[in-house]
Amino acid sequence: MSIHKIPCQIGFSAGRKVAMGFAPARLLAALSFADVLVEETGRGYQRRFNAKHSLDFRRYIQGAQSSTIPLTFNLRPSGTEAWRLTEAVSGLSVLEVREGAEKVMVQVDCQHRLGYLSDVDVTLPFMTFIGLDQAEEMEIFSVINSKARGLSNSLLDFHEASLAGDLAREKPELYIALQLNIHPDSPWSKQLDLGGVATSGMMRRASLRTMQKAVKKFLSQTQIIKSESAEAAAEIVIAFWSAVSVVLQDLWNAPRAYLINKGVGVYALMIIAADLYTEAKGQICDKRYFVMKLSEFLGDIDWSRQGPFQGFGGEGGVGKVVASIRQSRGVSPLRMVNRG
């Protein structure tokens, strides 16, 4: 049985034990993989692959004066004896990987650098963590890439949610946004962009970050978390959006042509949801309640991309949309009084 042997030096990166060494790009690509988030299953945690980014690096790294910082991997625990790290007293060691074994190193920070180097022999430096589990990997990946160009805020939000001990209590707006994406009764079910690879044919309407910020506006205006649990608030928000999808069914089914699923529409409608919750004054805020209320005015609003809200964006644009909707309802544009 053939074995790949890579000399390396054992040491520590802050509080984590690591191995550092050098190897051909071709070999590193063959022994590693990117654990990209698959949104349908929730498995994985990395961003979707960017072919242009990877091809740019392929062209660059083959130049005479090119170089790069060490590629970062993790050797996940393996019960198949696919890899072994023999550590010498001096710190000089050998990473042994059985040829034909599954890919054993996770590309914590080198997905796009290695993406198109499977046929390139240029020698590259690498550092690999030893034995981190997926949650530990995800935490390090988030820290390394939190300011990286191309890493979506929604993917960082997904990481935060995955690592939280009690998300509903720690960050209710993110908890509610995720419930909108996973609850089977939600019209947003599996339609928020999390920053990973989506199910084939999935119709994305808005990002997780957009929805989280919109829900935060609802929570701030209503102060609902002071009297209700995050779980109860999520039920109310799902009921509201379910009502929107019923009252504006034709528009909801054509999201590219209308603004109700885009940033300005999502923010504005969450503020209107807060208005309706405030006005309920003891009524149950279920789907039936919201359908009755929204049917009185929502169909009179022009949500088309060529309509009066065309080009509206930012806080100012959202404020103008909300003011217009409130005016059409005959509601004072002054700040609504909290129900609680």
C-alpha cells in the first residue's frame, strides 16, 4: 500500500497544536477538500466556490516571483486510519496519508487558492491544525475570514447561529430570521440566501442578513421580547409573512418583478408588521388577523420595480416607503406607541 509522506514541523499557533511544512500544490489539492455549506441540509460552513478568484490565483502563483502565505488546513479526527502524524522528539515529524484514502485535510483557509491547482507542481507552504472538530474549524474560519472580501455577512450569521449556545436568547433577531428560512409554514422556507450552495432550482428572494436586520427593526419597535419569548415572536413574524404571501399572491410568485422580497420592501414591511402588532391591542396576531388587516391596503401599493419606490434604498428610502404606506392607510406618520 502506497503512502504519501510529507515532512513537517510540530509546534503551536497560539493555543492550538499545528504542523507546518511544504508540499506540491497538486498533492495538497488531492488530499484536501472545502467543507462548503449545503443550504438544503445545513451541512458544511464555507462560502460557495468563486471560480474567477481561483483562476486569478492559478495564473499568479505560477509566475517566477510569486508567493503566498501558508495554506491553512485541519486534519479532522479519523477512525479509518487514513492519516497518521509521527512526531519526533525534535519536533520534526512526518504526515503520512494512505494513498486512495478519503480526503483528510479540510481547507480552512485556502479553498480558492487550491481550487484550480490539482495539476500544478509548484511548492506551497502549509499549516494544518490537528484534530479540530467541525465546530472548532468553523470558529477559526469565521475569525480568519470575518473581514475577507467575498465572504457574505449571511454566511457569518449562519456561523454565529451554529456556534451559539442559546440563539433565541442571545440574538433573537437571528433566531427568528432562521426560523423564517426553515419553518415549513413560512413562505420564506429555504428561500433565504445563507451564503452557501443552494438547492438546484431554489428561488432566492433575500439574504439572511437582510432578514435579520429587518426583524431587528420589528423587535425594536414592538419591544415584544419584553413580554413574549423569541419562539412566540417568530410565530407572529411567520404569520405576518404568510399573510403577505396570500394578500399579494401574484406579486409573491414573481419576486424578480416586485420589491416586496428585496431589501427596501422587506425592511418596510417588517415595520408595517410592527404597526399592526401595536394596533392589535389584545387581539391574537395570527395569519387570519394579518390577512384581514393587510387586505385593507396592501393591494393598493405599487410594488413594481418601475413604480414610485424605484431606486429607493438605505434607511432614507425605507423611511419614505413606510411613510407612503402609512399615509395610504390614513395612519399618522409619527412613531407608533408600543403595545406592551
